Amino acid sequence: MAYLVVREGTSWRDVFRLQPGQVTTVGRAPTNRIVLRDEICSRNHFEVFHSGEGWVLRDLGSRNGTLLDNRQVVGDAELTPGQVIMIGKCQLGFTDDISRPFPDADVTLETETGTSAESVFEPPAEADILDRRSQNRYAMVSPADLGSREGVGLELARLYRLGLEMGVATRSEEVAEVVLEGLFDGSCADIGAVLVLPRNCPEPASPSQLSVLAYRALEDVPYQKVSNFLSGAVLGNQEAVLARDISDDSRLASRDSLGEIHARSVICAPIREGEQVRGLIHLYSTNPDNPLDSEDLEFTLAVADQLAMSLASLRERESLQVGLARVRTENQTLRSQLDMDTELVGDSQAMNELRERILKIAPTGATALVRGESGVGKELVARSIHRNSRRKDGPFVCMNCAALSESLLESELFGHEKGAFTGAVSRKPGKFEQAHTGSLFLDEVGEMSLAIQAKFLRVLEGHSFERVGGGSPVQVDVRVIAATNRDLEQAVHAGSFRKDLYFRLQVVEIDVRPLREHRDDIPHLADHFLKRFAARTGRPVRRLTRGALDILTAYDWPGNIRELQNTVERAVILSADEEVGENDIQLSTLGRLDSESSGTSRASGYREISLEVLEQEHILATLERMDWNKSRAAQILGIERSTLDRKLKRYRVTRPRR
């Protein structure tokens, strides 16, 4: 360890610990770590830093120079323990052992935090500290005290008014100014300051780390910080201190602090937040006939405790505001990215008609039913309806009705109360509540059970609903956009879909045509997907060759746009060049299966079978071709694996044994 010890008159008094990696500056300017109030001293006079194995003094081009043991310092000078640095009448000793006195030393050395180092000399008399407080009495006042203790009711009223004014402030500086004004009104203080420590300040805190948050003086007097001894004692003990006649006490005042403003009494109170001190309140009285007293001390401590809570609330509010601003920015960025990823691409007549229909339907707020094969982009159509509606600033919530069992689907749609079923550890709002003031997109709505359909219909008709396990009605304002690839009319005739729900959903209908019916859009879509996946994966792919485009355009795309997207993504990943060629295009066998099936149908003539039977035959043929690899078959069919499992369960079909 190494230290610089400042000499005042005949006393070596203030001790500053030197830290390796930290430059200690000395000068007249208040920005220096060690401030010397001597006109001979330059604003930035010299600095001390660790270099190699020792400590070095560097003169900063001072006007009157720096003496080291009476020798002029030119440039850098290596320091050795026991040397004395002189600037005019100021002296600073360099030592590695503060228990060893300097020449002519006759007092105990004191550190920045007010603790004493052992010395062979007699210590001075105790400082004139009149009172200490660790707790303020107002926090423990009972109703009986209001009448029995003189002045308590008035002081509580002052604290109450001050608390209201602090609650209105929106910045920490405003709160600090309100506090000083309130303290001045209730005491004889004529100078005061609120000082704070930096956030995440390591323990133990040092007085040198305090910065002025607010300052107030009845006369035009510049702020002079209280002595390091007093600040260090309050920071260390977390007690408010009242001291008297400190201008005559070498331990509580120095020429560079209270001595210049002739302070006769001072209060120093900690701003405590739990076990941590966040700063200090300093109050000075320069009037010897009207000094600060113990009542002022207790009131100041109470105000400091209120200030700590107010500053903590402001920090939390600021943190929430920063977090909210960040979330809003991220949300806007995600919305922009989502808009780019979900735009309807294509210039064919079919796409232009689809856009026109969306623009007609979107502003009305009517329930919409989007129909089409799997993979045609029904969710994109629903998002486009939402973005062009009056609800565009509200949430857009998606729900796949075929992905969950009946009980889980009800919980997801309408929410549940705590304890409604095993695993319901807390209340959970459903998709309807999440979509309040926005749009709810329900995909594969034809897969709903009849029980869920009944409850769903009531909500569509404007009625309130109850969460699973709850009894309180919940009212929401939601626009429903439903989608299906099923023949709902046939489902109504079969009794698996409610007729009244069918008519309620079919207010306006959008039929999205399969990709094979607007092949002109395939090159535009393929180029759009290529650029997106090239940017996302960092691949150098720029374009598709003419041969690759011809292959894509000639294919029937049974999986529609979703299959095209997956095919282009696969080609981008596998391609090693700037162009995606014919060999990079890997199509599924499903298109060929469809062609073969179509050829067989034409050869054998018309078969009188339902779409459901045809779907079953097609699914089983795909599974056979994929050797019953369900994940691969589901990808080719353009449906979820769970949907495929559910269909097989309905068909009562299992993999045949070989």
C-alpha cells in the first residue's frame, strides 16, 4: 500500500490511499482527487501513478513548479517512502506505512473514512459531535403520541406535505431540490446540499465518490463540501450526526471546506436504502446565535429516509421507462420485419383480385372466413386483413385449433383460473383476452369439437365468457378471422360442424387459390424467398438460373407456397455458388404421385367417392411412398405432424407390419 498524507500547519491529517491503475491528481481545481486551496498551486498541478515496481510523480506543467525534498521536479520523479512534496506552503508526504510518523509529526493520522492509524504521539481531543441518530422517531409514532409529544403532529404534517411534493417530482434533481426547500423552511439552515454516490458503488464507499445532486444557499455562497472525516463517519456508521463549532476543530473543518464559510453547526444525514447508503444530506448553519439542534437532526434523518424511498422509486420508474422504450423499439422493428416477411407477393390476376378483396373487407371489422388448401398462405391473408383494419395497432393473436385436445383448446382460447386443473398454478388469460382490441386468427377452425363450437359461437355473438374453472364473466372486443382447408358444408351435413356457427363465420369469405392456378407468380415468390433466406443465412446466393425457374414453374406444388418456400430455402442452404441451378432444386415426390394418381383416374374413369375418402387414400399413398416416415409425409402434405396423427387415428389406421 502507498499513501499521500496532507499536512496542515503542524498536523499531518488527511490520508489518501494510492491505488495501482488509478491516477491521483492534485491541484486547485475541484475535479482533482486531492484539492489544495493555495494560490501558489495550479489548477492541475501534478499527478501520482504506479509504474513498473514503484510510484512516480509527474509535474503537469505547473506555474510555480513542484518540489520533492526541496528539489525541483522536472518531468517524472520516482517516489520513495518518507519523501515530502511541497507546493508553496502545502506539503504532502509519501509513505507506505501510515503508522510511521513524518518529521515534526505530533498528531494521529486520519484516513479518508475517518479511522485513525496508530501513532506514537498523543491524539487530539474528541470532536465536538453533540448528537447522533440511527432511527427517526416519526417512523414509530403512535396515535397517542400526537397529543402527548409537543410538536410531533406539526412535524408529521410537514413530512406529509414534503412527501406529496416529492411524489410529484419526475427527476432525482427535482426531488433533491424539494427536499432542501422543505428542510430550509423547517430549520435555521442557510446552506444545504444533497450528495449521492454512483450506482453500483462498491463497499465501503468513500467521501471522494460523492457528487452534488442539488445545492441551496440563502446567500450567494459557492458550495464547499463538508470534511472527509464527518462524511466518512456517516457513510461508515449510517448514523446522522449533529456537530457544533466545527470551524475551530481541525478534524471537522479545514481551510478548503467549512472554514471559509464560517459554519457554526452542521448536520450530516445518510440517505439509506435498506442496508446501503445512497448518499448524504448536508445542512449548515453559519449563525452562532441560531444553531442547528437535535430536533433538526431527527427531522433531517426522517426526510433522508423519505428521500431514499423516492429516489428508489424514480430509479425503478426510469428503469421501467427505459425497458418500455426498448420493448417498443423492438416491437416496431419486429412489426417491420413481419410486414416484410408476410407481404403478399405476386402480380398475377389472382393475386391482384386477392389484394382488392382484402382491402374491401379489412376496414369493415366483419368476421372473415379464409378458405384454401394447406400452404396457400391463409395466415398471411389474415395478417394483411389485420394490418389494413382499424385494429392494426392492436394485437394479432394466432391459434391453431387442430394442434390441441378439446380440454387444452378450451383453456387456450378462454383462459383458466388458478387450480382449475392439475398444472394450473396461476390464472392465465386465453387467446380471446390476449387479442382484446385486436384480431384473433383461428386456423383449422373446422377441427373444433362441438362443445367448443358452442362456447365459441356465444363469444362471436358478443356474449361474455368465463375462464375454465372461473365464475366471473369476461367481456372482450375482438375481431375473429377464421381459416379452414376442410369442406365445411359437408361437415355441416355430416353433423360435425354447427350450422349456426358456419353462417356466423361466413359473413365475408376469401378463397385463396392454390399456387398451381397462378403459376405466373412462382418466379416472383421464388426470388422473394431466395433473397430472404440468403440474407438470413449469410449465403452468397444472388439469383436462380433460367433452368431452375423452369423446374419450379412446371411443378404442381401440392404443398403450395409453403412447399415452394421450403424448397427455395433448401436450395439456398445447399448451393455453393451465387446462382441456384437445376441440380440444387430438390422437389418432393408428391407432385409425381399426384400426376400418377390423376393419370390413373383418367384411365379408369370417374369414381364416385367423397373428398374425405380421397384425402384418406392420398395420405396413405404418401405414407407408403415415404416408408411411413410421418414427419416427412406431413411435410409433403403441408400439414402438422400432430394433424397427421389425428387423421390416422380418425381413420383407425396404423402402420402395417412387414
